[in-house]
Amino acid sequence: MKASRRTIARVLAGAAVLGVSGWVAGAQIGTNGTVLGCVGNSGIIRGVDETTGSCRSGDTALSWYTKAGTDATFALATHNHDGRYYTKTESDGRYALQGSIPTRADGPCFDNANRYVDCGNGTVTDTVTGLIWLKQWDCLPQNTYAGANQAAAGLKNGDCGLADKSSPGDWRLATKAEWEATIARAVALGCTLFGSGGPPSLTDDAGTACYGTGAGSSFASVASDVYWGSTSLDGRTTNAWDALLNVGEILPVGKIAKARMWPVRGGTHS
């Protein structure tokens, strides 16, 4: 018995509920309920040409039939390769590319002693604020407010030493409140230009001493400089709050100025 239109529709609807996104494979219902498709040299399956009713030049025609006495279904199989989702047909057991599984970036990491914990994937978790910081803090060049926010948002796995499965849109710049929470302990310890511990206004990994030379930190050679925040100044939106890691303060800076950017993800977004 060939697959009915209702059966195929039911299967596709079920797949959507299960979270298969971005249909890469296309298929059409042909004569007597046969599922038709075409596969190109890249291995991607797509529907037949709507104008000619045939496969495109260079493609190979495919069709799926049923086992005796059962409807044809595309059983969702636990076969994940390269972040893409595959299905298996009942007729021959071979896998076909059907869609994409959205990947999720790695979460924070923890230990039982430190404030800052190196996750080993190009990120460092601050267990006080919950922020996940880019370990290569100086990877992205100085930019304006808009340019810095856009560059941070475009960061992804494979950039700047990242192996965290992050995607564009996962990264951002810290808010004013997050920068304040980040430097608060360091400022209290005197980690400023005019304090006893000296800049930058960060602590070591343990969170008990100034960053100093960086010997006790997961971050190497952090510059005592101005870093963009994402929060605009209320009532004067041509300015944004920046972190001045030399003096340990959060101050407004004109958005057309160029400053450093240090991307984060996670946290509270407050």
C-alpha cells in the first residue's frame, strides 16, 4: 500500500512538533501516493522542479515506497551528524538529510573555589554575576558603540578561539549593571589607578585579590582601558555607559568614540 497524502501530512506535522527546523529536504506526493524527491551532488534532498515536474539537471531522482502492508513513514531516527538532522526511510534503511537541529551554546562552568572559572572552550564563567566572558578579551578591535554591539552579536563558535557551539546572536556587551557588579569587588580591594592594588579593576580568579599582573587569572594581559557597555544613557542616548578599568568607574561616553569591546553571554541582562 502506498503512502496516502494524509499519512505524509501527519508525518510532516509530527516532525514539526518534535522541533525539526528549516526544512532542507523537500518532497512531493506523486502518482498513487509515492513520495518523490531529488538529490544533488551535495547530498541535499529537494523537491522536483515545480515547472517541469522533474529533477534538475545533474540531480538523481528518488522515491520512497512502503513495506508490504504498512504506510510509508519517515521515522525520526537518532542519527545526528554535523549538527544536521537525518531521517531513515522504511524501505531500505538509508538515511536522508531532512533538516537542521538548532545547536545550543555551552552553559557556564563551575568549580568549588574560584569566582572566575576557565571552561576550556574559549569562555570564562564569572560565578558572581553569572556572565560568560570571551576569554580572548582583545580579539575584536576597538569600535564605536554601534559597531561594537554589532560585532559582539556576530560572534560565534570558531571565532576568537571559541569552541562553545555558540551562534550569532548569543553574544552581546555587558549592561551598566553587569559592569558595576563585575568591578565592585576589585574597586573595594583598591584595584584602581589611585588605589593600593593598581589597575585594571578586576580580581584574580579566586576573587580575593587584585588582577595585578594577571598571574592568577584566566585572562591574559587585560588592558586598563575603556570598554563599551550596552546600556544607553537615559535622556541622552547619544551616550552609553562604559567601564573604565583604569580608575574603576562606569561613566558615560559618546557613542561615536572608539573603545574596546569585551563580549559576554548569559547573565541577567539587567
